[in-house]
Amino acid sequence: MKRAVLIALLAVAAVGFVFAAPSGQKTINFLGVWGGQEADVFLAMVKPFEEKTGIKVELESTRDLDAVITTRVEAGNPPDIAALPGPGKLVELAQSGKLVELSKILDMKEFDKNYSSGWKSLGTVNGKLYGVFMKAATKGLVWYDPVTFKEKGLTVPTNDWTWDQMMALSKQAISKGIAPWAIGVESGSASGWVGTDWLENIFLRVNGPDKYREWYEGKLPWTSPEVKKVWEIWGQIVADPKMIYGGSSYVNSTNFGNAAAPLFTQPPQALLHQQASFIQGFITSQFPTLKPVQDFDFVAFPSIDPRYAKAVEAAADVIGVFRDTPEIREFVNYLASAEAQAFWAAGTGALATNRNVSLVFYSDPLIRRAADILNKSEIVVFDASDMMKPEMNAAFWSAVVSYIDNPKKLDSILAGLEKVRQEVYQ
């Protein structure tokens, strides 16, 4: 079913959402980064709400979202609602008393039914809910070519696999004459961020969400056993030349957008590739004849500690509210609903954070799979490096490149990161 048709159907379905229409025309100012297709989807989502309630929602779009929000808040003229540039901004604004506590606005019984504790925790600051997440992407997916598995006589892994099983599969690949992993971390001034995603997914599954938070908040030393163990686990792959296609120099010099290509060359040069759900676009751009599921597919990142088997690292937009009025309350409850979030799934392929959005709204089978993984998750965390202070984030990226180049320098690399932590987290 084409997305335009899905959006049209959604507009009809959303009329079933219960609104308490206030009298008279009211206007809500919504500030976000969305333009183009995303703006079109937002406006389609808003239309049934406007028609039912008589409330007008005006979208104000800017690519410099952080600066605009900061300026308007400081001038005492914030938007009514904003799609904030990450949880870090949410925490900053909540701690400074600029945001409305959402437990006073949302129907919390409905919210708790529709959202996992992980999303609720991410939107909570000092014990109070300030953010609703929407329009998500899942990180840490392990991509593969089913055809290669069949030709090599290998068993395709399932979503409940473990790190040990993944390493056993990697060794099988070597015995079959193919490199287990294709990795590329080059990304201009941001080179290394791909490796931070690896380390974040490992950290979460080794140490759990509480330690994960301590880590990105700068409270956990980089030289601690918890952090060092994570790098050593990743080293089972990137520190072993047999595990990575092309060796360390290839990994550091290959752009992340091209990194999956060795899986699909003829003959294939690598078996597996770790990347977020967005990599599908890069694969189909480079190999336009490939079909999802048939020619490329993915499984979830493997578990390490069973306690965190249903943990997911994700990215998403977060909604913050600056004013409390009856019409804003109506709109925020609508934004959090399955009816509203289904528009994002149908119109952009983004993943809904409301777990009661039907999978039928995802037109792509792999996006449906990613949505199912997210819906079944019990722990959801945001990208840790993005939550770190800019200086720490940049040092983390650089450290990944250094480690890939020379894993034997791990202790000095971690000591360098610890020095940065002590300097920037005073």
C-alpha cells in the first residue's frame, strides 16, 4: 500500500480519536526541524485534529532548532510546543524550569498503557515526566545477505541470539573463507561515531541502563572496569584482523555509508554489518536491484547479560511543552496517541514510540520488523555519545579511530578520555 494512500486512510481513522473541543478558534505554535516530506506528514497528522476541535496548529520549521529555542526562551517568548533537539536539551530546559510537567497534561493511564518504561524514563527529569518521544529509529541492527548464508551453508541467526553465538558464527564465516564483519567508521569530522554505536550497544547489554546513564552523564570514569570491559569485548572483533574485512586501515578509511557494500559484491566479501535502520537507504542506493528480506535483512543486536536481553538503543524526536492551556492539553494527548503516531509510520517509515500503533501502517517489511523489536523492548536508551558534552563526544569519536588503529594502546586511550571527562564535567 502506497504511503499517500495510508496517510489518507489515517486522516479518516483519526476522526475516531476523542477530542473535547474548546469553544472558539485557538492557535498552537509548534516549533520543529521538520521540512519537506516530514512537514507534509506533520500537517496531514494535524488536519483531523484541527477539523474536530477548531484548534489551529501552526508549524514553524528551522534547521537551527537549538539556537532558535534558546533565543526564544531567553527572550520570554517560547513556542507552545517544540520537537526538541535531543534529550540533553530536554534535561536543560526542565532543570531550568522552562517546561511544563506532562503528568499534569497527559492522561497518564493511557500513556502508561501505550509507552514502555524505557521511553517514560528517557522523558523523565528529576522524577517528573517532561518529554514524549516520537518518530524513532532503532540502532544496533545486524545486517546480512540471506543468499550468502544459504550458499555458505550457515544458519541465519534469530533476534534472541547471544554475543557468544554471534562470535561462533563469525568464526564459522572465517572457516568458510569469508570475512565475518564489514565495518567503516569514516565520516569526515565525525569519524568514529559508528564505533561509538557499537560500544554503546555493548555497554547497555553488559552494564544495564543505570550505569549507561552514569556513563553519558560523566559520572563513570573511562578507566573503570565497567568501561574497559566494553572496549575489550568489541576488541574481539575490531582487534582481530581475521574478523574484519580489509583490516584496520580499511575500517578507518571507509565511509559509513559504503561500509555495508562488501556484503553484496559478487562474490560477497563479508557476512555481517552493524548499523541503524537508516542504512537500508544506502544499501538500496548502491544496489538498486536488491529486495528487502530476500536479498538483505537484519536481526537485533545480540544479548550479553540476560537481564538486558530486551534492551534497545534508539534515536527519536522528543516533544517538550512550554505552556499549559486547554487546547495545548488536547493536542499533546493527541500527539502521544497511536492515531497520531501512525502518520509517521505510514508517511516516513519512522518508528512509532507508541507501541499500540499497528504494524500494518509500516509499508516496508524491514521497517515493520524494526518497529516490532522496538515495541517489544523493555529497556530503551538514547545514543550515549549524543548525550555527552560536545568535548567528550568528540574525544570519544577520536578514541574509536585510535583504538581501531592500535588496540594495544587501549589503556592510554582510556586514560586520555578520562582526562577529558575530568576537564569538562566539573
